[in-house]
Amino acid sequence: MKLLIQIPCYNEAETLPHTLSLLPRQIEGVDSVEVLVIDDGSSDATVEAARAAGAEHVISLPHHSGLALAFSAGLDACLRLGADVIVNTDADGQYEAADIAKLVAPILRGEAELVVGDRGVLTNTWFSPLKRRLQAWGSRVVSRAAGLDIPDATSGFRALTRHQAMRTLVLSEYSYTLETLIQAGNQHARILSVPVKTHPPQRPSRLMHGVRDYLMNSSVTIVRSYTMYRPLRVFTYIGGVLFLIGAILIIRFLVFFFQGNGSGHVQSLIVAAVLLISGFQTWLNGLLADLISKNRKIMEEILYRMKREEKVDE
């Protein structure tokens, strides 16, 4: 059983050595523990610091691509390196390194394929009151979209099996946390949360540049991910609303018509017709999107089997 701890980094030369020094090198039930550092186009000495601090593997992206792409590149590298279990953590030491064993334990027991570290967002004193509410709101929305109960959906401290990593596709350029949970939930993966400790932030977040930025990017990610896996439901709701409004306007016109005032409300009839046609077209788009979704699932399965065969060939 090989465990790889991956750490996406961007200009973390100062904090990385301390973070690496705290990582566990022996975990019960695991034969070997190795560290992979993903340098996301840093302009400082992050690569040199990682190697000097004892990271067995370091990969460098050609330019700064963002956390989501760095996470995805790390998963691909971990798979190539033969990892059976992958743990993702941050370079700034936010998460308690000793809790990695808690993340891995449910996987080793065969109880989960993805384990998320729960920071206790509602009671965490390191978060501002506004951030607590936003994190809790985001977790509830993602839980509904994924069909799960995840108290801390935005936590990047997580462990996953090799097979779950093969099934993980990151399309967002903002963050991987929300998208991959919705994806895993719709793949019916076994997902658990475990409470973990956190430390005070050493610097402002480089991912969230204010509340507006967080809300915009998170909302787009949630809507896109949910629509990708439940297109028929989404388009049915939208088409249903348009159809309902159109039906109400038609009924309104008919009421006035039978009262002898129909000639003055022709506009309602025209708007109703447009809404009814739009609602019907939206339903048709939903059917088309559902067929595309099925084809995407077939492509995901082909990609998963290709990755699995690569391991067999090795």
C-alpha cells in the first residue's frame, strides 16, 4: 500500500519546509509514504525548497495555472507514480499534518473512496462570521447537488483511493473542491467526512479575493457541475417555469376574452405564446443535454479503463 501526499504550491518557499517537516512518514496500514510537490509556476525558490526539505517528487507546471489545474496535475502524477491512496493538503500548514492518518483510516478499512477533512466551519475561530456563513451555505448547496451530507465541502484536505482519482476530472479553473464532490456524489462514490484540526492562517487566501469573487466563482462552479450531471432535471425546471408563466397569461387572456375585453389584452397572448414555445424548446434542449451527458459518462468510463490499463501495463 503506497500513500502519496500531494501539495500544490505557488510561491511557498518560506512556508513549505516547515509544512514538509510535519508530514507523517509512517502510517499504520501503509507500506510507504512519499511526498509530491506540484509547483504551479512559482517565481520564487519553491522547487529548491521542496527538494531540500525532502520531497521525493517535484513537478513544475510551465506557468501559473491556478489551484484546480495544479490539483489535477498532481492526481495524474500520483497515478503514474503508482499511488494506492492520495492525500491532498496545503503548503501553508493550515491543516494538522497528524490528521492525515485520520483521513486515510476509512479508506484502509474499506469504508470510503473519498474522505474530506471537516474543519468545523461553523465553530472555527479562524474564520470570520461572514466566511463561516458562506462556507456553511456552500456546503449545504453542494450536499444537495451531490446527494450527500458534507459539512465542509470547500475543504481541500482530503484523501482518495487510486480508483477514485482515476474517475476524477477537474474542468474548473478556479477550485477543485466543489466540482469534484458533486462529481463523486453523482458517481455514487462512498464519501465520508472526518473532523480535523486547523491552524491560524499565515497569510491571506490567494484563491478567494473577497466575498464577491468567492460567490461568483463558487456559484458558477456549482451550477455548471450540477447541470453537467443532472441536465434533464435542470432544463425541466427552467422549461416548467416558462411554461407555467405562459399558461397563466393565457388563462388571464381567456378570462378577459370571455368578459368581452379580449381585444385589449392581445399582448398577453403574444407573450404567452413566446413563453410556451420557449418552455417547449428548453425541454427539448434538456433531452439533448441528457444525451450528451450519457455520452460524456461513456467517455469518462473509457478514460477510467485506459488509466487502469496503464497501471496493469506497468
